[in-house]
Amino acid sequence: MKKSIILFIGILAIAVIALSLLKSGGKATITDTPSEKSIAKLQGAGGVGENAGRFEWQLNRLKDPATGQLPPNFRQRELEFDRKMTTQSNYKNAAIDTLEWVNRGPYNIGGRTRAFAIDVNDENTMIAIGVSGSIWKTTNAGESWTNISERNGLQGGTALVQDTREGKTNNWYYTTGEAFGNSAGNPGAFYLGNGVYKSTDNGETWSL
């Protein structure tokens, strides 16, 4: 009797699996990112509010704006596309064969480059700032760079912006300081800033 019950349960399980495969076109379905309806259920459940927020963020990045849902079999199609592209030899070799990188400097200067901007009026003019390597400017598309910081002034910046409004593009601003992990000293060293600097001559000189 027990063997008959076990056999019956096994046959039933196989039938359920076979039916599922037939409905999915012979392929196992991969679960997509949750829909807005499932997100609403998660938000109503206790203790999973943070997860619901993450699911909502993922959905907003990928959903069809017209329906608020992901396309059918979204994840399955994504994986199939990836497999197809990575098996094509011309695709695999393209990134290796066509990319050529040339170091444009600055050279041997301390600090990571935390801010970089291209002049809206002239793409050959660029400004770069390091967290402890001061401010540098090029007017020849990076062929050469000039240090435009005051020698005894603050040598670290973290953000840079140009005023792009008509008649005001000579105005630039940068913020200073990085509290932790700056390359000016040992790991965890403090390298605090002292405010916001402004240039009114397209980055040639700066004032606090």
C-alpha cells in the first residue's frame, strides 16, 4: 500500500513538471524582477520594507513605461541574448582589437582624480582635480597640462562644475576636502577642505 502511494505521488509530480514545461515552450521559466503588484504585497508585509524598496528601484529601471511591467520572459531573453553575443567571435574580439588607450597625464601626481569637466565652449579645454594632487588644466585636449593651483594653497578638491548659462561660462566652482582615506598620508588620514572656490576667468585663477 505504501509503495503504491509513493509511486502515485511520483507520477503526479512528473506530470506537474511536464505540464509546466509545455506551458513555457519546453524551457524552465526564470523569474523576472517583481511587478508593481508584487511590490505592493511586499510593502504590506512585516519586516521586508527595505527589500520592497529595492525591488521597486529595480523595476523602475527596467519596466516598460506604458505598462509598468517587464516584458514577458525578460530574464530568459536577457540570458539568451548574452549567450548569443558572447559566442560570436567578432563580438568577443571587438573590445580587444579596437580599444587603444594613451596616457594623457598628469604624471606622477598624488591623489585620485575626483573631478573632471570639459569646457562647454571649447572641448579642447578641460580641468581635472585630484584629492591631494591639486588642480590641472589643459587647452590642447590633454596633450599637456598646467597646474593652476596656488603653490601654498589647498591641494585637494572633490567636485567641479562650470556655470553653463549664456554669458557666465567663465565661472567655475570646486569644492574641497576628503575626510577619510586620502592619499596625502597613511590610510584613514584626514585631509579636510576649507570651503568652495570660484574662478571667473575660465579656471586660470581661483578665490575662496
